[in-house]
Amino acid sequence: MQIIADSGSTKTDWYFLAQDGQYKQMQGMGMNPVSYSQAQLEQSLAPIVLAQKGQPISAIHFYGAGCRAHEAANKMQKILGQAFPQAKEIEVKSDLWATIRAFNKPPKVGFYCILGTGSNACFFDGETIQQLRPSLGYLLGDEGSANALGKQLIKDYFYKKMPADLAQAFAQDFPLLQAPNFIAQLYAQERPNAFLGQFSRFLSSYRENIYVEKTLNSHFSDFICQQLLIFEAAKNAPLYFTGSIAAVFAEELQAALAAAQLSKASILANPLPQLLHYHLT
């Protein structure tokens, strides 16, 4: 049996793939080795280990946010090796590789992007990933992501830049905003990026509102400017996106790409179903 996992900062999708193509699926907490401690990662992995206890595991393919750097990948590989000592192969790669492998086999040249709780992008030349700018994470980067959108909504709510009718609806959807210690709660979060990202779901209910339209366009345009237009090849190359934000707001994302004179993107909410095929064939 193979384990194939796609991990972001909010959640990890786990697939347990048998040789005959049958599979089981589980969902667990996000496992970003840059954002979370070893204890947090081991705690997130514990239910998965328990569920598969006694099952022979031959290989693990783990695609994760924060796993591109050698040190972070080694940290994750060690944790997985301790949890599944019988696995003969443990592959840990950036979540960008999940996007690359999900669309084509063999993978094709193009720009591959993630818009979920966080965001990331790269140019794939057919063999290697090229990034002209580092991923700065939820504090400094994550343009166009749920985290960035959530922060914008919270700021606009408290700074009274959000239209009154939307602000009322926002407060009703998220009563914790009324808590006198809201900021203290935010800073006490073990997973602040996921905490901030949850507020972005508000936008999907009001996407026809001009404030929402402008907010989405601004953030998607920022992502395009910071992560795609820095490449000369961006104007002509195919574009591929995965992630919940890319999928939910596909229409708004495609409009922002068109405004930047870029190609229409291929979009998947979740790369894992296609990754099953990749690892079976």
C-alpha cells in the first residue's frame, strides 16, 4: 500500500492506495514543517498512524507546504519515517510538485500556482522548479490566498472601510469579532494562518457586491504581479492552478489573468485524485 498526502497549512488530505487501484481517504490537520513544531506535526500525524496500524506500507509520497527547503523536507521525512518504519520509500516534496504532477504525466512546461490557505507559484521547465522570489509565508507573503484575504477583511471591518451592510453580516457570521480580547485570541492561535484564512469564506456569499469584487481583483492582481509577471515567459506559457481559493473564485481569477494579458488557467480544487493516477501508472 502507498500513502499519498497533500498537505497545506489548514488540512492534509491522505489517500491510502492499494496496488489494485482501490483507496481509502482521510483528512487531518495541516502539516507545514516551517510553521509548526515537531510536537505539533507528530500530534497531527497520530490519528493517521492509528488508522493504518497493522497495514503494510511500502511507500509514502508526501507533498507539503513548506517542504521545498532541504532542512524542512528532512524534518518531515524523519517524522514520517518514525511513524511508518516499514515504509521502504519516503518521498517528501513541495506542494508545488503535487500541482505539477496532477495536471500531466509526464509533467509539461508551464507556470504552476497554488491559491489556498497560503499561496505559491513557480515556473516548471520540464525538469526543475524555478522561482525568482521566495515564498514569504503568511506573515509577509501569501498574496491572493485565504490568509491574505482574511486579514484584509478583518482590517477593513475594524477600520470601518467595509460597507455597513457587509460589516453587519460579517459580524453575524463571525461573532468572535465582537470579543473584547479578539486580538489576544488571534495572537494565541497555534495555527494563525488557518485561523485568519477562515474569514475569507465570507466573500463567496457576496461575490456580486462591488466591495467583494474589488477585494478579490486587488488580491489576485497582486499575486499575478508578484509571482507571475516577473517571468518574461509568463505571457505565453500555460497556467495551472490548484487550491480552494483558485477553485471557488475561478471566475474572478480568470478575469484578473485576462486583464494582465495572461492565458486562461486550468484549475483544480484538489490535486490528489489526479495524483493517484500519477502514482499508479
